[in-house]
Amino acid sequence: MGGVLGNLFAQFGAWPLLGGVLGISILLAVSYRHIAKSTGNLSATGAVAMLLTLVLGAYAARGSIALSLGAAVIAAVLLDMKPTLHGWLRLIEHRELTAALQLLVLSVVILPNLPSVGLGPYHALNPYQLWWAVILIASLSMVGHVAMRITGAQRGILWTGLLGGLASSTAATLALARFARLQPSLEGHAQQVPWAPAV
């Protein structure tokens, strides 16, 4: 259906495709409500996959065959990995998800809108570069937290120090100091991290 509606684009514009997406969306919403009510299953994966199939069919008909095939393969892989992905999601705590979303806001929303110009005396302060430092420290803290959850506190701090030292020894020092402040039991491990040379 997506392919048919995509072929009508040249003759009728985007209206047939928009009508098809709207019609399928209404049908899927009614079906989802009925299934959720009768079975208690709140998964919308099937509905999203159907809408994606419609749109990818239209893309392929408009000539974007490589993009459509690539997106279809990725969607098929994600659908096949659904149980594994759900298992991973259950391991994520709410505060970890909040921290990841905050990091995305810092890097995707705020960073691109900062000017990359020198400000202040001698033009020494560059908002764009300073914000990069904030993102680097926040990223190292998150990587360290994940490493500690996976490998334990001592090895997690070791990996934070090694990887952080390759990027920025200053940022790694700040990240490890933060870990030691939040969890005093890790202070000894944080002091013994062998530093990699800063680049």
C-alpha cells in the first residue's frame, strides 16, 4: 500500500499518502485499544512496525530504495531482538534513564545552539568548547557508572580512569572525584587508578 501511495505522489501530491497514514493510524489505534482491553498487553510494537512499513514502501516507490532497505533491515533486527531489548530495559533504573536523557539534552539540544566564539578577557572563554567539557565529564561519569554495574566497583573505576585519561585526564579526574564524593568506599580505588596519557 505504501508503494502504491508513493507512486501517486507525482500525480496527486502528498495527499494520498497522508490519507493512507491517517487511515492506517486510526485503524491501528482502534485495534490497539481493543487488544489492550481484552489481553492487557500494552505493546505498540506491531502498530509502529506497520506504519513504518507503509512509509518505507512509499520511500521505495519515490526512489529511495537503499534507504528503505536499510531501514527495513534495521527494523527487522530490532523486532527480532525485542525480548533481549526488553531484558536490557528492565535492568535500567529510572535515575539512569533520567541521566541518559539529561546527557542527550546537553549534547543534542544545547550544544549545537552555543556560539563557538571567544568571549571575555583575551577571548579566553568559548561557550561551545566549555560545554564540550561539561558533556565529556558527564559522559565519563555515565560510562564509569555503567562499567561499575557491569564489572564491579574496582574494575569500573579502572576503566573510567583508563578511557577517561585517553580523552582528557582533567575530565577523568573530575569524574573520579565525583564518584569518590558520592561513594566514600570507592575513594581508595579512585586514588589508585593508573592514568593513561592525556591526548
